Amino acid sequence: MRRTMLIFAASMLMLLFLQTVALAAQGDLYAPGTTYWATTYSGHSNYHLWPDTTKSHIADIVAARNPAGEELGNSGNYRLPIHAPGVGTVEQVSQGYGGGWGNSIIWTSADGREEIHLAHLDSVVKTGRVEAGEVIGREGSTGFSTLSNFNHLHISRRLDGQMAPVVLSGVAVEPYSYALPRDTQPVYIATTAEQTIMPREAAAKEAAEQEIIRQLILLYIAGPLPAEDLLQLGPRG
């Protein structure tokens, strides 16, 4: 029993020093502090599934207030900077009308696990390798965008080769919330990856540390571990 407890405590201690590899979309597409919501769920297909016309895992989002809390109308959303949600690469996959997507890009996480397609951009700012938070495009209404002047982002996400809900700032965006009354729609606030990840990591680390202390106290109460048990914990071969 004591040997099991010691192994557990040692394993937990090692985990505290392992680098946490989080999913890339812990960041956001808007600047930190920007308030936004899902505005429409258009008939536009998922780029990742083309030419299949399946309309799953799609969300259209638009910023409502800037980080200063000022209301953003359609003119305020025009050419609004769009940021990389994490370290990765950006590739432009359509331009002009672009099959309805207009100017669009795909951001891919550094580990290659996650892809986010961003459509209807007014312009593409950067392609290639990007850092978290770097401006990669500007919001617009190119391609098949409902109303020619409705600036917004049409987005879809793929994780490990499979379609997945859109997740930004560590929160899944509800694509159908546009059908709800505005005062009941979910409101999202953009954060950085650090702001999203650190509180959760800190809580997990604190819990792990407390468990280690508890296990070590139990080991102390139980007395010294016999030499033969210590030998069994050593390397084999």
C-alpha cells in the first residue's frame, strides 16, 4: 500500500513539471476584451466538407463591443482586425468571390491537430507562420455574405481530422443562438490563450500539490518504507 502511495505521489509530482499541451483554440479571433455573439447560421456549407453540402459545425460571429466597451455597428466591424488564436500557420484558400467564401483562410495549430476556416474577410493580412494574437486578416463581407454590407466571420473547425464545434477562448460557440431574442443570446468575451489556460492550470496544479502533500503525510504516518520496497521502485534490467 505504501509503495503504491509513493508511486502515486511521485507521478503527480512529475506531472507538475510537464509542459501542458493545450488545444490551440484557447485563444480568440478578436482582440482580448471584445464582446461578440453568433449572429446568423447561413445556408453556406462547411468548407472542410466541400463538395459535400453538409451544414454542420458552422458559426457566424460578429463583434458587438470593442475592448473599451464601445458599441460596434456594421461600420465599426468593417476591417476589424482578426487575430490568430494561437501559434500556428495561416494559408489563404480562396479569394474574390471564392466559391462563396470570399477571401478566406485556414489557420492550423502548431501541432497540426486543429484547423479553423475563416471566411468573408475583407482582406488577408498575413500567411505562413504566425504567433498567438498576431493579426491575420480583417473582417468584411466578401463572397456569398447575406447582405453585401454585413461584416462578420463565417467559421468552421476541424480537430484531429474530424468536424468539431467552434471553440474560442476555451468556450464552444453556440451556432444557433441567433434564433434567440437578443437579450437571451449567449455573449462571448475574447481572451488570450494565457488568460484562458492559466486559471485552469493554476487550479489543477493547486489540487495536485494538495494531493501530494496528503499522500506524503500518510507515508510519514505509516513510517519508513522498507528497503526491499525501495529497491522494487528502482530501475529494472
